[in-house]
Amino acid sequence: MKTKIIRVAEGKNSTLSHLYIDGIFQCFLLEDKIRKVKIMKKTAIPEGIFKLRLNTWGGMNKTYFPKYGPIHKGMIEIADLPTFSSVYIHIGNTIEQTAGCPLVGLSYIKKDGDFQVLQSVDAYKQVYKKLYEAATGKDNQIEISNNFQF
């Protein structure tokens, strides 16, 4: 599976992206602002090709296992990032909830100059199985690139 995050727009402190798996749009993603110098938990992950892996030991699993039952087999982690650790694709709506991680959503709005994603839980349930297959498959990489359109 080929997994890509393509960033399409910037807000004051937010970045809106599209998630593609095998060339098919899956959902929107929300990240923090892209910065040249990292600010802990307030900076989007860098462009590049990184590893996707299943994380079953991180603290967020304690919340997600009971919440999502048998569909949740572990957090989908973007690993081997320079100066970043424990970066998961997870639920949330605003940049206050990202902590440097991409948040999933089925739609988005722009409010007070920043993007928010909506219907995050539905997006997570919809995309999790495909991300799980990508993270545990042979080609477990994710490509992140900027292609600002608006």
C-alpha cells in the first residue's frame, strides 16, 4: 500500500492535508503549523518518507482500546522522524489537540484563521483498517509533501 499525506492549505497556526492510500483520497488531516524551527507539540512533522508502524505500548492505547473495541489493534505511528517521537494518526478537531500529530476528519472548516477537522471519530473508524494494513504490511512507508492549493 502506498500512503501519502499531501498538505493543501495553511492557516495562522494550522495545516490542512489530504490522506491518500493507493492513490485514493481517504480523509482530511489537521496538523500544527509548518515551522523551520521546531516548537515542541506545536509543529507539523517534516516533509519526507517515513515508516508507518503499529504501536501497542504507547499511553494512548489505554484510551483507544476500550473506546474502539476490536477494530483497534494499536496506534498508527509515523516513526523514524527527526526530532519527533510518538507521532500518531488519531482523533481530534483542533490544533490544541494535535500535539504534533495528524488528526483525521471527514470534513473541515476554517474558523478565526485556522482549520479544524470535523467528524473525526467517523473518519478514524473509516480509515483505521487501511492504515493498520499499511502499517503492518511490506511497504509500510508514508510520504509527506507540501502542495499548497489554497
